Amino acid sequence: MARVFSGIKPTGSVHLGNLLGALRNWVAMQDEADAVYCVVDLHALTVPHDPDELRAATRSLAQVLFAVGLDPDRSTVFVQGHLTEHAECAWIMECTASFGELRRMTQFKDKSDGADFVSGGLFTYPALQAADILLYDTDQVPVGEDQRQHIELARDIAVRFNGRYGETFVVPEAVIPPAGARVMDLQHPENKMSKSDDGAAGTILLLDDPAAIDRKFKRAVTDSETEVRYDPAGKPGVSNLLSILGAATGRSPAEAAVGIERYGDLKAATAEAVIEVLRPVQERYHELAADPAETDRLLAVGADKARAVASATLDRVRTNLGLLPRT
Ligand code: TYM
């Protein structure tokens, strides 16, 4: 059975891009594969954060993952920082990646550009991500389009390590959905929808109520034409709405356009489809949020299952690297 691994950061609030680009695939893949999913709290430390908010966001994100349909009996769901193996393996990944490779990462360039404080961890972030993936002998990594470069780096690290020290790591591949892989901001359709624009009119949060969703779609930026047509380069706003409508209703963007004549109708149809997708997720989330102790119990079970795999891989890595065995 194939091994699937992916992760999500507990910074900001989960949004529609996370759901359509990644989480829906995570849920689908837990039936076909041995699936391991992780809330990557250590990655959240790469930017300034508030400790109380991080603690709350980590648990709340785990509840969102269960609410979207991850089943703790069918997949392993855990918090990265509950295992010491990830940080230990990350050091080894840093020593395997080159400075030039890390410097070429576009996410680092985007996040460091103009920031007051750029941590060393922000620079080595993709090495920790490679550790996450490679510790689980991962075959497939379901992610949105923006993570493609990081997965490529994890592949390159695995191949280099295997070449230098003998077969150690499985070389993973990214799995990117045909629709919804890059959901754009509703106000700035040239930018991807993102968590950092918390509360902004261009981001649909998973826990937004129907009125807020309706309002955000009504105000979505389109263009000065009137034709509903899928053309991402020429009509980014309209095309983003069609992509969302298609992804929410299981169709391609072009199919979603059939029968819609006016921008107002497109916005209303997209809002309605998204509200329907989110309704059951929100109901389950509120049930789970009422019982934090149960969430923590599920995460402890997940951490034990994850540790069994990760520690075996790390033993193999240490041996092949020539680290003196611990007795
Ligand atoms: P993160 O937390 O930013 O995003 C989680 C997942 O959501 C996808 N995504 C999107 N998909 C479509 N449209 C968007 N606008 C959009 N925004 C985000 C992301 O592609 C991602 O799949 N570095 C990762 C977390 C990570 C990870 C890993 C992922 C850490 N270790 C190991 C895979 C494997 C991140 O910051 O994702």
C-alpha cells in the first residue's frame, strides 16, 4: 500500500484554498493509502508568533482536520512537535541540502522580502519539510501548487542522500489536484488566497458563516467585460470564481461556466456551492471544539503511531550516515 504524507501550518485560519488544494485530497487518499497527516507547529515558529495563540491554533487545526473527514481509525493524524524525530532529521536534511538550493526557494524570497526579522529557521524551513516527508517512506505528497518547489527539493535531497550513503529514503512525488490547486484571492486574483490575510475580504475562511461567505463573493473582483468565460490570463477574477465553483461541485471550470450568463449569477452560484461544502464541516468542527480533551487523546494516539515509523527511519539514517550507535 502506498504511503501518503502531508502537513499544514497552524498560522492564521484555515481557508478555502487549503481545503480545495489539499485537505479534500487528504480525505480521499486515506481510503487508498496508508495516510499520515501532520499539523506542523515547528514550521509555525519560523515567523514571530504568540505562544497562547499557537497552542490554540494547533488544537483548533487538528479539529478542522477531523471535521473535514480525516478519520483517526483510517489515517494517522498528529502534531509535528510531539515527536523529536522531525527536528533531529531536519538537521541532517540541512546538511544534505545546499545553501544555493535553499536560497532559490521562492517561498523564502516571498516571506523574507521586506520582513523586519528573518529567522534562520525561515531559511531552512524546506529542510524541515523534507524531514517530515522522508521520515515516513512517503510515496505521495498531496499539496496545492505552491508547495511544488518544496517537494522537488525533498526529492533532490532523498536522491542525493541515497547516492552518498546508500538506499535510505523513498523518493516522494507531489500529487496536485486537477481543480483547486491554486485558489486565488477574491480581491486580488493575481495573488493566491492565503492565511496571512486573515479576515480580509479576499479570503474565505473555513469557519466563515454563510452571510460572510455570501458577502465576500458578492464583492469579489471581476472585470469590466460581461462574458462568463474561463481564461485565467485574460480574466483572472472570473476564472478564479469558475475554478472555485468547479472544484466545489466536482466539475472543470469550463463545465461550471455552462448556463451562467451574468457575473452576479456566477457569484451567487459560487457562494451557494461553497456554503454547502462548508456547512457539514462547520457543524462537525463545533462538536469537536466542545471536547478538547478528546482531540488531545486522538493526537496522542496519532503521535504514537507516527513515532513507530519515524524512529525506525531515523535509526536507518543514523546508521547509514556513520553516527556511532547509541547503546
Ligand atoms: P500551508 O499550511 O501553507 O498550506 C496547507 C496546504 O494548503 C495548500 N494551499 C493552497 N492550495 C490551493 N490554493 C491556495 N490558495 C492554497 N494555499 C495553501 C498548500 O499547498 C498546502 O498543501 N510548507 C507547508 C506545510 C508542510 C508540508 C510538509 C506539506 C510542512 N511539512 C510536508 C507537505 C509535506 C505549508 O506551509 O502549507
